[in-house]
Amino acid sequence: MSVYYYKGARILAPFTIRSNEPTFDVDTISLRKQRASQNAHRWEISFSTVGTPDTMQDMLVGSVTGLNDTDTMVFPQLTAVDNAYSVTSNSVVVGTAGASGDTSVIANGTGVTGTLPKGSFFKFSNHDKIYMTTADAVFSNGPTTVNFHPSLVSAVSTTHNFMMGPNATFTYYRSIDNASGITFTDGVLASNGTIDLLEAL
């Protein structure tokens, strides 16, 4: 299982990954459901971390500064995804261009083997949006269809790459709802509370 870090401190399990996709739900006079969405989507992550004497300063500074700025980190993957990930390259060229709104793109896959499991988080090299695979993508040295959610927010071409595994960097804002600092007990770092990160769109 991979270990993930936030500002040098190890992220502790369990952590929470939320898919925020506002949907409006109304009942008609005939009691039929009508649902509508504007296809807006944001990933949100919540977790706690554990620090070491070497990372305490970074954790303290990170908890009280830079709240108006974006930052990046490797997007945490689920344990089952980590264990099943076997793609021989973390950066694969797009094989066929994809338009905004598409939910699948063909990867070139030349020279690449292995599986990008369902539930894997990845991104494209030309924009910061994180996507999640909705089916296994099995590479066998040729074109491979990668199905994902949400739909593409920006078109991709054959000059762009799929960025997977440690290359799937998450661009985020830290939520200001619980930005308070860190707690020390008897001179030892006890807790920096729950950290909430919001995907920067």
C-alpha cells in the first residue's frame, strides 16, 4: 500500500473522498421525480495526519498560512486500487482526441502493459481536473479505452498524456471552515485536527 503525504506529514487512514456534484431534485404535481444538474463537479478530501519532529514546523505553518493560494499533492488512491495498479508507465499518451463532455478517451498504450483499475484517480496533462475510472482499463501494448467520471471539462488531444499513480497531482484549496492550527500536549504534537481540501476548479 502506498503512503500519501500532506505538507510532509503522513496522511492517516481512514480518509474521506467526496464527490460533490450538485443535483436539484423536485417532485412534480403527479409525484414524478425530476432531477437536473449543471455538470459541475468537485472532489473533496478529509483526513488527519501524523507528524514527526522534522515536519512539525511545516504542519504549523501550513495550517495557518496560504489559505488563499492553491497547492498540490498526490491524490490518495483507495487501498484496493493501489494493490491492483500495475500499469508499466505513469504517463501514457492520449491516442484519440477527446472533446469536452466525453466520458471515455482512448489511450495510445504503445509499449504499455498492466491494469489501471476501476476507481483509480488520474488527470490529463493539459488541465488540473481529477477523474476516476469507472471500469478497469487493461493495457496490452496498444489502444486502450479509459472510461471515467466526471465528463471531460476540457478537450484533450494526442499531444496530451494520462497522468496516473504518483503523477495524478491534486490541485486544491484548503477549506477555511476548520482552519485553526495544531495541538501540542506535553510538548509533543498531538493533533492538527481534520484537514479538508477542496479541488481547485
